[in-house]
Amino acid sequence: MAGGGSGNLSLADAAGEADALAQEGKERELSQLRAQWDEDLEMAARAADFRERAVAYRAIGQFRFRTKKELLRRGLDDESPAVRGSALLSLERLSRDHPGDVNDLRPLLHELVTHDGNEAVRRLAVVALRNGSPRPDTIQILASLGQDDEQSRELRDAAAKVAQVLRRKGTK
């Protein structure tokens, strides 16, 4: 996908550039890049090819596109685990300074953590929940997962660790 008025830059390349600008605190340049790529990102998120959708959903976080929360919600419901994973990566990044993003999607995240058919998606949802408020229902779900011997060691460890982090947050 060429586009964004940036010559032959791909969406993935532009997203990498946006991430670098955000890390450098270059808000004006980042805003200009967002404006250039907004339409291309939206089109890629609706592409038939899951790989294009995955790039688009990951780019939301790299661009720090706070206005794309509804689009992220759609990505979390996508049929492709790669797309759901990319949407979760973006949600985790956007929610680091804005726990409300996780709180707004908490029921969907709980569903992904407990019932998604892809273990990597489940672990990414656990990691995203870390940035939300320390709600008792989330802590209980994660603590139970952390003790469930039928789950993989990686998922149990991640869930137990995030439950502990949320408990600590709740006591501050």
C-alpha cells in the first residue's frame, strides 16, 4: 500500500516513523504524519488480507492514535488472531498513560483472557489489563488463571504477575 502522500513509504514504515517521533516528543510532526496516514490506516483496517489488517491495528498504537478506540474495539473482535494481537498491542501502548482505555474495554478483555482460542492473544490481553484500574473482578479472573494447572505455564505466570501488580496498585 503506497499512500499517505509520503512517496513509497508503507504503512508499517510510516508507523515506525510515527513511533520514533512520539518517543522524541515531536508532537507537531507526529500530528502531521497522522493526518497523512489516517485514511490509509482506516482502509488497511478493512482489508480482506489479515496481514494488512494486523499492520493497521498495530499502527494505531505506534501513531498514538487516541481517536481510534472504536476501530481498536473492532480489531479485538477480528476473526484473525494476528489482528486481535495487533489490536491488543496498540491498546496496551495507548493505555500506559490512560487507564480508561482498558477500563472502557474491560468486558471484552475479560472475554479474550478467558475464552480466546489463541494463547498468545490471551497473554496479550492479560498484559493490557495491567494498565487498567485494579478492579476486584479482573484481579479474581487473573488470580484464578494463575492457579489453573490446565493453562500453559506462560499464561499462568503472566496472569499471576498482573494480578499481583493490580493488587499493589489497589493498595496505594
